[in-house]
Amino acid sequence: MGHVAAYIRVSSRGQDHALQRTAIEKAAAARGDVVEAWYAEKQSARTMDRAELKRLQEDAKAGRIARLYLFRLDRLTRTGIADTLTAIEGFRAAGVDVVSTHDSFDLNGPCSAVVIAVMAWASKMERLARNERVAAARERIEAEGGKWGRPSTITDEQTSTARRMHGEGASIRKIAMAIGVKKSVVGRVLRAA
């Protein structure tokens, strides 16, 4: 018999899995389960081509998973109805019981395919709407003469000093220490030059 597993995903590097992990551990304990295998990713769900998802699917097919916990269905995919149903059916075909801790429906009930399809459609629409809002905000900011993106963590003076020191043969580490910024910022500035 396979193990109890959980799949958790966040979209950006600045986010962490703590909220999902805690919620899943609590839900699993309430059912008498202990999650033995965690599949965690920091990647967008706009594609199904994700390393941990593939590993999870392979382990399910190999019979290593009996129950799979998800925080919500949209952690698995946001690419639409077909991908979502295919993923869920793939787990079911492998004998995996899929449990969503924060969607208010049973993924295994008699009407589950319809509910999953509606949730998958809503998730994809939410992703598309967010993309549209971001694009509109970017257009507005740029139309007003603003600059899109994160604020710079390095001043023009620091940039000049970094480029000068690099031209004189200083290492990125030495430059970063001298101007008081991270080595990654110095590297990015030097690559952009």
C-alpha cells in the first residue's frame, strides 16, 4: 500500500509553503493520517510541466501513494478544465484518494467531475483576470511616465562605482562590500552594462 502524500505549491520565490503545510497536516491528522511524502514547488500553475508534479504523478503510477492531500485544487493546476480533470483522473486510475483541505466539496463524490470542472474553469478565469489587471496597471504606470517593476536597490552612484571597480579588476564580492549591496545586485548591474 502506498503512503500518504501532499502536494503544495506557491507561485513566487517570496512566498513559502508554511500555510499550506500546516493546514494539510491538521486536516490529515483529523483523518488519522500522517503525511509521509511532501511534493513542494515554487512555480506558476500556468503550465503542467513542473518537476515536482511530474515526480508526484510518477510515484502515484508506481503505487507509492494511497492518499494525496492538496490545500486547494488550484494548487495542482490553473490551466483549465481538461488538465485538471486529466490530473485528477490520473491519480484516481492509480488508486490514489485525492483530498482537498480547503475546497468545500468532496473530490470523490457522485457529482465531483462537474464540481471539479467548474472549479478548474474558475481558477483559470481568476488567473487570466489577474494577468489582465497586471497588464492594465503596467500600461497605466508607463503611460504616466513611471517605471514598471520592483524599485531599484542600487543608486546611480553605486552603479557607477561598481562599473568603475569592475573595470579596475575588482571581484563582485569586493564591489558588493565596498558599495553596500548584495552580490546578486552587483552581478545584475554588471551584466546589464
